[in-house]
Amino acid sequence: MTADPAQAWRDFCAKLAEAGEIVLAPDVPDDPLIRAEGFRYLSRLTKLALEQYVEASDPDFPFFYKLSHETAKIGADNPDNVYWNASIKGDCDYRIIGKRGSMFYFSIVANAMRYHIDGSAHATGQLLDSDIEWGPDGEVEIIASCNPQPGNWLRLEPDASVIVLRQSALDRVHERGGEFRIERINGPAVPAPLTAEKLSTGLATSAQFVRGIASTFADWTRLFRQHPNQFPAIDQSMFQKGGGAKDIYYAHSYWQIAPDEAWVIEVTPPECYYWNFQLDNWWMESFDYRFRQISVNKHSAKLEADGSVRIICAARDPGIGNWIDTCGHREGTALLRWAGADEHPLPKARIVKWEDLCSTG
């Protein structure tokens, strides 16, 4: 790898240009909206990659940053979640201190982040909400290390490279996230100056990240597209490899809906601490949940008398509850999560004409 920053920059730009071929692949729908979102997706991934591998890459001085948020999204990001990442070295020790806020669920995981290599994010250790000893006012201290520690201990392995903190809300309008910070234990006093080698490595890894993420989730979309408008049973190890939480069952789908149609999804939620359903675009980015109704969860859903739920995905609101806005799209991906459930029912789904839906209610 070159240590010449000028050449490293040229190589970085060239690799980003090559990543554009993912958007132009012949099996990607030749739809102006999907193509535009594809190139925006690459720009968003570039922003996230530079944050992770250039700005926040020093494991001696980690800090929490958002790797997925309202305007940069990865792998069916959950609209109900707040994601915080911190770059680490698995053979070092870290202290996480904070206060949880009012969001109903918290988890923390250490990953060997290999998105830039093979599209994976292998979990080396995880603490769920119920595993953690919280103080009376929600305060917490967690030690992350390879060696066991008393109290709240997050297991690291030597190849761990990132800590991911997830907080989940049932009502994201009124629940607030916590505040957390991370520090290396017995690290150096001040950061080392930037070197040409470090910058070159960061740029090269960032370009690999963009291509790795985009390729991985485009391949997922291709898999889901084999069963349009259905929820096939898929080996969950695939989603765990991609960084999914171990206590969540992921039911993905690919949808195609004409303007005069609606996609009706019916299922009886199992006993679980959380579930949600969301619509995403072809690139597995959630639609803009700041301004559109693109998801429903355990708190917001309107249930039927028998405890089942019926979700309506359509371009217009039929006025019968649980409407999900397709946001000007005719196709894309979708995800249903069961969190902490012993059973994982797959929904029944069908396409109906709009006038039939409105007439039957």
C-alpha cells in the first residue's frame, strides 16, 4: 500500500468510481429513483466509511459515533434504534461509562468488523439489557477486555475492532437516548500525530468498506427477490454474520406493488419484548422515517380482536390502521423483527387491489 497521500487519494477516488458499477449492474431495476438512491447510497457509505476509518480510527482514543442514522443507513437500519460505534483493538482494555436515558432497551456488542473484507461483522461478545447491572438512576460502567472482569464485562477477542451500542425505542418521539463515553484503560496520554501511512490505510479501507457494504446488501436483495411479496424462512446465521443481534429473528422480504395495489401482511405476534415491521428501498435503507410513516412496532400497532396484526403497505392511506407508506416506490425490501421471542411465525402476505381493500376494510 502506498504511503504517498496524493496517490492514496487518487486510488481512493478510483475505487469509489468502480463501486458505481454495483448500482449499474444489469439486474438492478432500471428505475430512475432506484438508480438515484443507489448513487446517494454510495455517497452515504463514503461518509460513514471516512468517519470510521479516518476520523474515528484511533483505538487508543475511541469515541462513540453514529455509523447508521437518519441520513446514512446500512442493512435495513431500524427506525426505532439509535446506533453508536467506537473503534477499538481487541487486545486492549476499555471502560464504557454512561446513563441509559428513557429508551426501553439497551444492548452492547463487540464485533470483528470485516465489512471491508468479506461483508461480515462477527460478534465476539455481547451484553443484553437483562445481563447488565444498572445503577438506581440508570448509570452504568462496563469493562470490555479479553480477560474476565467483575461486574459488567463485555468479552473481547483479539480481532475485535468495534463496539456497537444499540438503544431501542417503542415511541421514538417521546423516549430519549442515553449518554455514553468510552476510554482505553492504561493507554497513552495523547494521540500520535497523523502519518502518511495511517491516512493511506484509512482511505484504502474506506473504499473497501463502501464496496463491501454495497455488494453484500445488494446480494441480500437479490436473494429476497426470489420470493417476491412473501416472507421465506432464511438461515439466521446469514444475518448474524452481517452484524445482526443474536436475540432477534429477522424475516426479510422483497416487495413489488403497483400504484393501484396494496400489500397486506398478516401475522400474530409472539410473546416478545419488541417487534417491528419496516419498509426499505432496494439498497436496504429504511425510508425517511423523519417525515413518512414507514414502520410499525409493538407499541404503535393496532391489533385485531384475536391478537393478530394486519399491516397495509400502499401508496395511500386506506384509513384502516397500520398503514405503511411506499414513499413513491414500486419495489424494495422489507423487514419484520421478533426480539426476544421463543417462536418466530412468518407472516402471510398477499397483493390486493386498492378498491377491494377499501371496500372490505
